[in-house]
Amino acid sequence: MRKYLFFNLLILLLAGSTANVNAQSAAGLDSLDDALHNTIALYREKVRDNSFLFHGREYTGWDNRIEGHAYFLIDEWQEGSLHYKGQLYQHVPIRYDIAAEELVVKHYAGVFKIRLYKEKISHFSLSGHLFINLEAADAAAVSAAAAGVSTTADTATGAAVAATTVLNDAKGSPMLSGFYDLLSGGNTQLLVKRRKSVKESIDNNQLHREFIQKNLYFIEKDGQYHPVKSKGSALKVLADQKKEIRQYLKKNKIKFRQNPELALLSMVEYYNQATEQP
């Protein structure tokens, strides 16, 4: 309602000013331009100040003497979308700090960076990757909500149903909370937990630090998350299509050792196609 009143005020201002344009001098036209500019600037300021997107804490980043960077893919702003506090934001400049597991956005004034409240982020998309928050919501519900599929999610906001228990893997071990990259979102899902840590070493009496990335893979099948570290452990989860998957990998010359992520993705996608109900 406040936005509509604001726009009505803007229209009246422009209409009243336009009616007197013919009687104004060049200086008067300049005044009109200034008034319009100030009105638009005021509107932007009000909208931005009230946006949930800028509710967070200041992000200070890492020591720039550490070799490499802490971010997903590249050390640059990337355009993405995110579901934050029950609202979808699109075309947002984002950086995903994997090391600190923080999603970072630019403050609208460009003065500083903001790290959003992680527990309020249901999911976000970046460079063609969909990251879901297993701490905030059920993976299947978030995946469906992000794809626009009707689920048990809150239909008013699109937010997925929050998990009420600690999530364990198929072996009963607690899984790391936070963001998982959903590589395959079919009936059987492939997720990866992307992590970075700082490795320290001494070289010529000098402390050397660098970012090291590690990926943890999980296959979600029948509601259980199975950690997979090898082709054998993945085939064990997909046992009813084991022979066919082996033949598929061999035919397409896909080798787990050369590219584990591609191999796992190929295995899960083949499995979903082979077991899909007609």
C-alpha cells in the first residue's frame, strides 16, 4: 500500500510539473529534472532500505595473502538468484564463500558487503548450480520448490518445509549442515558438499597458506543419504542397475578416477532414466 501511495505522489508531481512546462524557462526545466531525479532517488532508497535482501551482517572476507580464493568457481561477483526469508530474489550479484559457507551480496549503496543469515536461505542458484540448504529445509521439498513444482511447501512463499530433526546419512552419521550442490534432482538425487579450508605449511622459514577444496558426494535414494567415495560405493547404492551402469560407463569411456563428479552424475542420471515409471 505504501508503494502505491508513493507512485501516486510521483504521478501527481510529474503531472503538476508537466502542466507548467510551457511557461517555464530553461532554468525551470532544469528544476524539473532535479525534482524528478530526487524523487526517483528517494523511491530507490526507501525500497532498498526495506528489502529483506540487505538484512545480514557485514562481510570482511579473508586475508589476501592466502593463495587462491575462498569462493565458488571464481573470485568475482556472479549473477544469481536466492530464496531468502520466504522471498525470491533474482539477478542478484552474489559471491558464495565456500570456506566460511557464507552467501555474500553487495549492499545497495556499494559501501560494504553483506553476509546473509544462512538459516534464512532456502536455496540459491549460481552459474547453473542449485544449492539447497539441508539445515533449513528438506532437500526434496527445496528441489521441487526451486523447480516450481507443487509440494508440501508453504504455497504463499514457496519456502520448503523446515526440517525438525538432525539429518543423518545412511550409516547413521550426522551430515554437515548447510549448502549442498544439487547436481541431479530426479527421484534419486546426487548432492555434493563443497568445502574449502586453509592449508598451512612452512617454506624457507616462511608461513605459506593456501585454500584447498574438497568435495563430499552423497546419493539420496529412498529418503536416505549415502556417502559415496568410489565407483564401487555408488554402484552399491544403485545395485539394481549395477550391470547396466557399468556397461554405460564403459561404452561412453567415463572413468571415475579421471572425473569423479562426471562419473557419479552420469551414473545417477542413467539410473533415474532406467527406473523412471512410464
